[in-house]
Amino acid sequence: MRGLVVKNTGSWYTVKTIDGKTIESKIKGNFRLKGIRSTNPVAVGDYVEIDVNQEGTAFITSIEDRRNYIIRKSQNLSKQSHIIAANVDQTFLLVTVNHPETSTTFIDRFLASAEAYRVPVVLIFNKTDLLNEEESHYQQMMMTLYQTIGYQCFQVSAKSGEGVEQLRALLKDKVTLLSGNSGVGKSTMINLFLPNADLKTQDISDAHDKGMHTTTFSEMLELPEGGYVIDTPGIKGFGTFDMEPEEITSYFKEIFEFSKQCRFSNCTHTHEPGCAVRKAVEDHYIAQSRYVSYLSMLEDKDENKYREAF
């Protein structure tokens, strides 16, 4: 029987069948031995085949090929990946300039990984109601930067509802992954899209201005206007996975464009003479923050470690 994985709580997966039933399912014991280097070989958004047993639960016997997916390096096992969601039409990446601050390095790493796996990203700048004049100006600068690169950007306040209506049209009939650091307001946003979801929210930790995890598992929530939104646990860091150094350039849109003018075709944009990318950084055609993010991803590969700080 074919079904869609709509919830993952760790050892159990909720599978929605064609007739709308939901069946709690597990992976067969030998499933993990098929060369899948992942902490979760089945992800929310996967289409799977299941065998239902007499108890009314099921075993997942196979996964259909994925159209795309968002992946990150596992926090605990550096040699393995963690698939955040599969078969998505777009990602809404929620970021906040403050309360808590989302680093540009985190944003850039997420965008690069999404480029690698062909997932369009829309940047949602949340908590605009909490910003002072200086922070508002900084947010406008950030939005201009990412819009210039080619990413759609919106500024909203999930708490007051300001700007949220313009996002509804983007959600219709699409599978949208909602992601971001802990504390950026994902649960509050989903409660606006789906008032009946009644997801728990928590205040930001005053001591560290950091988000505290409220969502502990991934789940697909059906939207009344059609489509799904995928709620995921907040991400503290975004370690890159399975990228060769020469590939990383192509996942930064503006760096890739300038790299075509480099003297050497295998330029790493770190030290080579005649590097058009470093010249573009000096001339402010490429933002310093983006170049720093690019370098940090190169370091990931060299050091073969997960960079928790981001």
C-alpha cells in the first residue's frame, strides 16, 4: 500500500494512505543496511510502500525516489546526514535580526544546501514589531542583499499578524517546509496559518536571548486552502554534508557568476592570482558576509567537523 509520511517521532512514522487513513508505521530492521548514510532513512514528505499487519500498524518496505530534499550534517554523527524533509516545493526560512539573532552564516549555509538539492527558499524576516530603528535599518540592508542575489524576502510579525496574509498565496497547493533557528517564531507562524493546530510556543530565554525547542518532531500539516506546511524542530546550527570544495562555489549564486571570470578554472577564491571573486569582494559587488560564509563551508570540508557555532 502506498502512502505519504506525514509525521516522524523518531522510531515511529505516521503514514497517510490514498484513502486518507493514517497508519503508525516502523522501518523493517534490515532497512538501514542498504547504504543509506542517514540518521533517518525515512523522512517527512517521503512516499513509501507499507505492509499493514493484524494490529493495525505497518512496516515501511520501500521508499520512492525523492524529487528533492533538505539535508544537514547530523549533530551527533559527523559521517552521517540528517534529512529534514523530502519532496518539498519550497522552504520558508524564518530569520530574526534580534530576539534571537540569526547569523548570516547560518542563512548562507542553509541557502547553499537548498541550492545543492534544488529547493527554492523564501526568506521570512519575523518579529519586525520588536526592532528598534537601528535594527530595522539593518534588516532592510539584509533584505536588499538577499533580494539582489535573487531570493524573495518578506518582513512580518507572526505575533501581530502583520504581513502574514501575503504569505498565504505562496502556500496554496504547495508543500512548504518551515525552518529556522529555535525561537524565530515558527510555531506562532503555523498557528496563524492553521489556528486549529494550536502548537505550543515558548518565550525566548532571557539569559541568552536564544530560542528554546518547542517542536520535538517533524510533521506535515494540511492547509485548508490546499497544500501542506512542514513543521520541524528548530535548528541550532547547519553543518554542510557531502559537498566537494569545488562544488560549493556554484551554490552561492553571485560568487558563481564572478567565478567565470577567474584566471584559473579550478580557482578556490582563497589565494589564487587573478581571482575575480576576491576582486568583487574588495569592490563590494559581493558582500563580505557572503564571502565569509563561503570560506566557512570550505573549512568544514577541510576540518571534517560540524560547526556548532553557526
